[in-house]
Amino acid sequence: MNLRESVKSVVKKKAFTIVELLVAMTLLVILLGLSGMVFNTTVQAHRAAGASIDVSRNLRAITEQLSNDLRGLRKDAPLFIKFYSIGNARHDLVHFFADGDFQSTKQYAGQTIYGNVARIYYGHANSVDIFNDPGLTPDYYSYQTLARKTHILTADAGIKAVYGQIPLISSGGLIDYTQFATDFLFSNNFPNENQLEFDTITLTEWINALNFLNAGNPDNADAFVDNCMDDGTRPFIDLSKVETLHLLMAQGVIEFQVQWAYTTNDLVTVAGLPVPWLFAGVRWWPSDDPDGDPSTVGSDFDVMAGLDIFGVYLRMPNGSSFAQWHDVVSANPAKRCRANDGSGGAFYFKDNFYPAALKFTFTLKDSNGIFADGKTFTHIVYLDN
């Protein structure tokens, strides 16, 4: 075959048709699209895995610290809980005394303070310094930062000159609880108390002070809650100020909820008679749906006179009776701590009731906002061991 014939042979071979080219291009586009989807899915899965690790890290830090602190819970001392049901989120806080190995992060009078008893706070923090500027608006509900604060109880005479502590006012060597109540109630002498990490007061003195009654201040426990557990005294955390970072427990905490366990045997009627058989098993108080029906008609918040914010305290020195379950807003009996049976009946907790367990519910979001609405977890700590 000569050159001319070879050229003719090549020319006679068919090229790709338009249809074939379109099919090939379509297949290529599909393959690229599938590859992109696989890549995007892989990236999203990687981000979700990283976000889950981030959330799990925060959850583990919170639950381990809570369990460790409550392991040393002093049941002979008061336990304070304040409930905030605002909007669709809870911003509760809890305050209790515990044994442990505590030390201050700062130095006071040139020394680090050590102690084996402290009162401990868990709850949301503010990003604004309410202590030094009371005119600022608390923003704990939007700041989404959980704080842990400890006040070491110490009798060290070397630091008694530090301003802002809580010593009991003494007169002739005697403890003046009247002065303590007056000053604490109006925060005249102790405006900076919550910024410190210690109190020069023993646990016994704390208990006695909280139980002391006088005409000017009928209930020191209410005064304590109002001045140590309200919006303005939530810890101040500024991430740019290293001196506040020791208070940081976790960021991205949308919700922090505290509930206690109870059974039918823990309740009595208002008249003090045994409660009829209402339910089986364990319920958690307070709840918007205690009977799980899931209607909120039987909300525990409803029987607390519809309050969205109220607080209670357990294990007072003379015992906690249902006549002492205050909501720290009013001493009106209609507003004292009660549980709803789900059918319109409301019952008091028994005298000297103390929960066998506390349940903490956290809604956490990751630092990159992958879980915009957060992920919800529960952690139960048993107190009957």
C-alpha cells in the first residue's frame, strides 16, 4: 500500500459523533459531581466528628468535676438551688459545701490559701463586670459560658485584713449574727465578696448565720440566696483577662439544668397526711412535664405560682420542713416548693427531705458552630452513698 492509499484509509475511519461527545461529557460531569458529593460528605463527616470530640471534651470536663465535687458534699450543710426557666432554655445554678483539697489561684496578703472545705458554685457566668459596675445588664443567658467558683473556708488570721471577705462581725468576742444579717442582706460591708476565693468563716458559723432569725431580716437563707445567687452575682469571666480564667468551666453551654429525684414516698399532702398512690418509679423536680404525658398542664413551675425564677434550700440547721421551702421571692405559703402530680394536685416534700440524686442536663455546642442548636446530655450524681 502506497502513501496515498494509507491516507485514504485513515480518512475513511469514523470520528466521534456529537452524540458520543455529549454522552462522554455527561458521564464526566456525573463523575465529577459524585466525586464532589463524596468529598463534601467526607469533609462534613470530618467536621461533625471534630465537633463531637469538642463537645465530648467539654462534657467530660464538666461531669468529672461535678462528680468529684459532689463526692465530698457536706450533707450537714445547706444545699441551695435556683431555677431559671426563661424562654426555651434553663440557666439554673447550684451552691453547696464540700470537703476536698482546695487552693486559691491568686495570692492574698502574700500567700496562697489552702483549705479542705469550700462552698462551690456552678452556673452560667456574665461577660460584664457587674461587681464593679452594677449598672450593667447581666448577659449570662446569651454568654453561654459555664462557671465553677469556689470559696475556701479558712480561719487563717494572716488574711483577715483583706477587704471584701466575710468574717462574722464580733462584739466582745461574740459573734454578732444580727450585724451579719444586716450587712449581708444589703451588701454594705461585703460588696466584693463574690470576687474572692475564700471566706474567713467556719462551716459551723455559716450554718448558724443562715439559720439566725431576727426582726430586721426574718430569713438569712433568703438574704444569702438573694446576694450570692442572683443575676448580678454570677461570676464575671473575660477571656482576655487571665485573672478570671480560673472560673471558666466550659464555653458553648447553651443550657444548664438542675433537678432532683423523688418518689411518692418523698411527698406529703398540705395537711400532712400520707400521699395517695400517685405514680410509680422516680420523677425529677422541677419539670415542665413531670408525668411524661407529654402535656405541660402538670408543670411543676405552674404550682410554684407560675414563677419562672425561684430558689430553694435544703438541710437547714434546724431541719427543712415543708413550711420552710421558700422560693426566695416570697414567704407566701402558696409559693413554697411543691410537686405537681399531673392531675392538678400539688404536694409538699416531706420534712427533712434530701434528694438521693441530682440530675444535670447540659445543652452544649461546639466552638465552630457545627451543632448550632447544640447537643443535649444528662448526668446523674447519686448523693446517698
